[in-house]
Amino acid sequence: MKNHFELFQMPEEFAIDTQQLDSAYREMQGRVHPDKFVTATDAEKRVAMQWATRANEAYQTLKSPLKRAIYLCELHGVDLGTESNTSMPMSFLMQQIEWRESLDEARASKNQSALEQLESELQQTRTTLLALVSQCLNAAQYSEAGEHVRQLMFVEKFSDDVGHVFELLEA
């Protein structure tokens, strides 16, 4: 079975041409979309649905930098162990504590500007981590990339938490 990159005839790299991805996805969907198989046999409809589902999954994975990084790590045998592996550099753990405290303080004081500052800091960290992930993947350092990916996963989840507090303050 082809991997997601092969499915869309793209190089197996972290940096991708999103326009090429979009184009390849549209072309694939044009061939396998279930609407094209209305008069087909049940077996043909089932196969078309499976291919359309696979194309959707592959597209969503490759479109997202985080999901793409996770996928590349896994393709190269790195088990991110997100449920069981919680070890991270001490400096990143300390940063998490500071961010949590900042979020709690901003929520308690309903300080929108403090939330905006925290969100900006998270965006900078996200940018830095994505650059590190890209460097590691380009150098085929998949285990090291995996460490940065796990940090990035935390940043993404914590950004969602910040977004929820924004919603609470706006309500």
C-alpha cells in the first residue's frame, strides 16, 4: 500500500508544496469520489468509498504541519509514545509551568492583553519548533524530530486551552 506522499506523487519531505498537494487531492477526488459511482456495483461503490476516505485522510495529514511531522516520524519507525512517553527537557517543563501559571492568572484577572501576550509567545514557540522539526527531518534525525514534535503537540494543545479562555472572557 502506498504511503500518503506516494498516493499524491509527492516527495517524502516535511516541506511540501501545498498547491501541488491541493491539486493532487482534487485530481484524486475527481477519480474516486463516490458520486462518480452512482450506477456502479456495490463492490465498486465500496472500493470508491475506501479510496475517497483514504485520500481525505492522507490530505488532512499532509496539509497539517504537525500531523505531517508525526506521520514522517512514524514512517521512519519513531514511536512518539504520546500516551506513555512524557519525558521532555527540563527547560521545556519549566516553560510549561510558567505558561500554565500565566494562563491561570489571566483567566482569574480576566486580563485579555495577558492572554494575547501568551498567545504570541506560543506562536513564536510553535514557529521555532516547526523549524527544528524541519531541520531534523531534512537531516533524517527522526528520533530528535520526534522529541520536538512531542513539544509541538503540547504547544498546540495548550494553544487550544488559551483559545477557550479567550472564549470565556468574550462570553
